[in-house]
Amino acid sequence: MGRWQPDATGRLQQAALELYAERGYEQTTVAEISERAGLTERTFFRHFADKREVLFRGSEELQQLIVDAVDGAPASATPIEAIAVGLQAAGAIFDPDRRPHSLTRQSVIDANPGLQERELIKLARLAAALADALRRRGVQDPAAGLTAETGIAVFRVAFEHWLRHDSDQHFEDSVREAIAELRTVAAS
Amino acid sequence: MGRWQPDATGRLQQAALELYAERGYEQTTVAEISERAGLTERTFFRHFADKREVLFRGSEELQQLIVDAVDGAPASATPIEAIAVGLQAAGAIFDPDRRPHSLTRQSVIDANPGLQERELIKLARLAAALADALRRRGVQDPAAGLTAETGIAVFRVAFEHWLRHDSDQHFEDSVREAIAELRTVAAS
DNA sequence: GCACATGATGTCAGTTACTGTCATCAACTC
DNA sequence: GAGTTGATGACAGTAACTGACATCATGTGC
């Protein structure tokens, strides 16, 4: 059993999620995660900047996916429609098969304030990226920023609905429903 | 020079802000902060849960101030108007005399992602408290949550404007302007 | 004035997240 | 098959944070 087992990053992610879920985030040491993954503590910190980040790898890809979709939305789309197109593209990541994994991950985050902080800054970065994408479409400020933040609110509503809904509804449908809800609220 | 110098919490806060501003948050140790305040490291952690929290003491009072004002807003006020009343009450804390202090504090936060995370979760808690206050006024969901989050966006815009504006404009006026901006955006 | 309770602080030992440095080993190149 | 490259191990070190217990200032009852 030499070094160089494949996918060290993935093994660390899986080991961390398992342990966080089993015994809690704070009760889990990085040494334990690394051991379960067959690696050392030092190697963990070569793959992840800190103990929280192991749960958030992939948020960059999610952001890129969404931003690319916004960039690709038809020029005729209004700002909020462009955001909706972007969010729906996230369905490629949030597919029904991965819902159990997402549920476990979210329950771990919801149980720990430190992890919630990390989640919030990821969403804030996504909001900033969405605002930039809107500006590239010619949307002026402060509409770009406000629409982007509204988009984050929609994302959260859609994601939570997708998580909690038992049926294997597609994420795109959850986004559609959240947008409809937003229009109702905004029109009142 | 015995123990029991008055206002240990305040001395720790001032020492921390000075050192964070002088040499940076990460380059400052809790031992150094405590020493400047004439206390020990252990005592620091009796006053503050962690090294970040020393910059955020008072956010609970701010939240209470705003929520109380929302509760006290006239029954005839619309949800967003009630939020505006609440945010304007924060002018009691953000008075022009404290602007230099707020500027220093914000520059420290803006220079460190960890501190930004803490700021974000404080704002998220404020948003949750605002949503509860709206529900007490009979506002239904999801309008309560969405209006509360919009209120946070308004707060951030107003606060940043108040910070950056050289004249000693009152915070209440910044809130008024931000609300007007929001109405313009929403009506477009 | 004095014993006593109370609360804030000091002291000290310990755990753990995180970093710097250098050695080691697998795979790839020529 | 020697050298290069990149990932990992080993080890020492710093600093955030915690638990346990001692100590001291202050207030209270007498």
C-alpha cells in the first residue's frame, strides 16, 4: 500500500463529511479525517486551506457554472430573467442523485455557526460575481447589485425547497417556483 | 496598580482595534492585545468568545435598537416603511462623532476575510430578527423574509454611504436616501 | 473593624488548528 | 536508467482556545 492512492482530495472530502455527520464538526480532528483518508494531517492542509473548506470545495465551479449561464442568456432577457437562467444551470450540479449527499452536508453546516459563516461568504462572493455578470450585460448600478442580491435570496429559497421536498423534483423547477414567488411578492 | 482597573471589556476592545489597525489582524496575537490592556490572555477569552468577536461587541445592542424601533413603528406603516423606521433608529449608535472609529473598524474588517465572515453572520442574524419583527406586525411569509433581506441591503448601502461621505451627514439621512434608491430600482 | 461570600482575574497545563522546512518516494521524461 | 517533477511524510513550532484551580478586590453582615 504505497502512497499515491488516487483522488486524495475526494477521499479527504468524504472522510470529513462522514466524521462531521457522525460525531459533529468540532468533535472531529483533522488528524482523524486524514487518518480515515489514509493520509497525514499535513497533507490535509495541502489540499484545503482550513478545516471548514473541505465542505466547500466545488463552490467555485458552481459559481462559474452560474456566471457562464448568465453570460450566455439571450440579450433580450431582463436582469432577473438572466439571473434565473444562471441559477437554473446549477441543476447540473444539484441533480436528484446527489440530494442525499447535499442533505447530509447541509445538516452538518446548519449545526455549526463557523460553517455557516463560511457558507455566507461563499454566497456573498457569488452575489458579487452575479453583479459583475449583470454589469457586463449593461445593467447599471445600483440595479446590478440589488438584482444580484435578490438572486441569492431566490437561490436560497430554491435550494432549501429542493432539499426539503421529498420527491425528486429537479432543481430547475425549484428555481422557477422561487422566481414566481418573488414576482408575487414584488408586485404586492 | 492592582487588578480591577475599570472597564476591562472596553480596554480590550480599544487595544485590539489599535493593534489590528497598526499591524493587521493576523499579525496581532491575543497576548499582545491583553498586555496592552493590562490583562492576561485568559481574561481576554472570558470577555470575548474569540479573537474576532472583540470587534463585534455591540451588534446585539444595535439589533435590539433596530428591532425595537420596528416594533414601535405605526401600525399604518408598510413593511418596508417599518424597516426604514428601524434602520433610522441606528442613528443613535452611528452618530457623526463615532465616524472615525467606525472607519478604522471597517478598514480592519475589509482587510480580512475571517472578519468579513463574522460580519456576514451578524447581518444574517439581524435579517432574521427583522423578519421576526415583521411577522409580529402581521406580515406573511415569504414577504417578511424578503423584505427583511432587502432591509439589510438598504442598511449596507446606507452605512457605506455614511462612512464614505466626508461631511458629517446623519445616518438617518443616509437611510432615507438608500430607501429612495431602492424604490427607484424596484419601480424600474 | 472583621469574617465571609462573591466575582473577576491570574496561573498553568493541555489540546488542536495551522505553518515552515526538509526528506522521501512515485511517476514521468529523455 | 539517471534526472526531474510533484505529491506526500516527518517533525518542529506558533498561536488560538479551554479547563481547573489559586488568588485577590469588593461588598455584606455582624
